[in-house]
Amino acid sequence: MTALKLIVLRKPHRADRAKPRTTRFALAVALAALFVAPNPTLAEDFPAALKRVDAALRTNPSKVSQFALDSCFSRRNFAAKLYESRQVERANESLKFCFEALEISETSRATGKTAESSMGEMQAKAAKEIEKALTLTADLAKGLEIYRDCASCHKPEGWGLATGSVPQVAGQHHTVVIKQLADIRAGNRDNPMMLPHASIEAIGGPQAVADVAGYVDTLKMNVHNGKGPGNQLELGKRLYQENCARCHGANGEGDADKYVPRIQAQHYKYLVRQFQWIRDGKRRNANAEMVAQIEGFKDSDAKAVLDYVSRLEPPAELQAPKGWQNPDFAKPASK
């Protein structure tokens, strides 16, 4: 019974409370089955399965109750967190609930071609959106309204979490934000937690991408970010100068024209995770030159250089003053 507490259900809508008890009983039985019966992993890989669940949540093809939709949404988010922490088997098992609750098949229908886009198709789709978004003038007021949803994870100031589960995005080059959003939306970068909030259905097309990227670029940065242990900083500095500075800049300032991110004041644990994913080939949209540059890095060397990076500070004009809070969030959201 302890595991069942992992599911956070929203209170059913009024209309839902009138639904027959048998529907809720069936859902409860399906829930219990997850923990008392052997559950093979889904036939599809997790990102593909998650996309099918998200599509079903949007369209509700089986016309299931709101209670089922709410239950699946909670379970879907929990599965995404498991996947982000590399607990792939548990993530697949958790997502299986959604296939049962939404009454969708666990395997895709054979269509004579793969359901998922090829890497080339995903990259082309992302490139097209990047090219379009870069030609548009950002509407910062609309960018703020989009960012209000982002703030639930990235926080109103855009500072993320020192635990490394959410990066600091404040002050990031708008070109970098555009590229990462486009890659996530096209499937060229896996980010199960972010995709539902960044999709075309959620925020709109290239103009929305330009708007929110422009707004993020205006946020002041926090230099009291999560840092490493500080015991190998000389080694880290040397490794950074030898391997990283040519692209990321002498002080981690990045390069907006080349989509190289600003890594100043980024959380140490986030840097470590992304470094490992890039080195190990898990992050599809990683720069090929960087992959080749770091493929021989030992974990100890990686931690040393990223500890050093976490201590790089942006110029004074980009830093938030002590105690700064985003004034835009002191105002009520427009309707």
C-alpha cells in the first residue's frame, strides 16, 4: 500500500463524482495490479510510449472519465521522473497504468513504417522551427504569460534548483533557449517532464518559442547556485582551459551566434548529469565536436572541471542583486 501513495490524484470534478462506482473500482483494481502482478516492460521504448500517452491525454480517444485522465496525468509525471533518474524499468511499469486507464493498446499498430520519426526527420523539423523563430520579434508580455507555467519548475526567477534536477535558465542566450525548445518539441532531445508544457498544443508555434526565449533572456542570474566540493579546482581550471574554453568562452559565457550555452553559475549537479548524458550518447542533440572532446574524460576529471565551471560568474550587469525576486510575479496573471 505504501507504493500507492506515490500517485497524487486531483479532486474529481463535480460531474465525475456522479460516475458509477464500478468505474472507480475498476481503476483501483488496475492500480493494485501494478504492484501485485508481474508487469513486463512496455514493448515500445519509454519516450515513444510517453508520446502515445500524451496524445491520448489530449484527445481522449476512448472517452474515459475525468477521474481516469487525472489519475493518468499524475502517474505519467511520476513515470517521467523515474525515467529522468534512469530508473527505466520502473518508469515503464509506472506508465503501464496509463495504457490501462486510457484503454489504449500497449503496442503501436503496424503501418508498414516506423511510428517514430528518424533522427534526420527530427533534426530537420527542429531546424525549421529554429530558423523561423529567429526571424520573429519576441513579445515579452506574451513570453511572461508562457513562462508562468515554466516557473512551476524553473522558479519565477529562473534559477532552477541546486539539486540539479532543474537548471538555471535565467540570462541564457535566447538563441540557445530557442534551439533547446525546438529540439525538445521535435523529439531531437528527450525531456519527458518538459515536453507537455513546451509542445505546440501547450504554448503555440514558433512565435511562442521566440516570446518565451526572449523573456528568459531578461531574467537576472543567481550566483549562489549549487556548487561542487571545491577540492580539485586547479585541475578543473586546467581541464576547462584545455578542453572547453574554445567554445564556451574563457569565463563560460557561451556564444549566442553558435547556440553555445552560457554555463556560468549553472548548478553543479545539473552540469554533471548533462555531461554524463552527452559523453555517453544519451543526449541526442549534443554538439558532435563536444562529444568527441569529452569521450575520454574520467568521472573524476569531469567532476573537477564541472566544479570549476559552477563557480564561474556572469558579469555584474547580469547578476541579480541580493534578495531579488521577480517583480513580474508580484503582479496577477492577465486573463
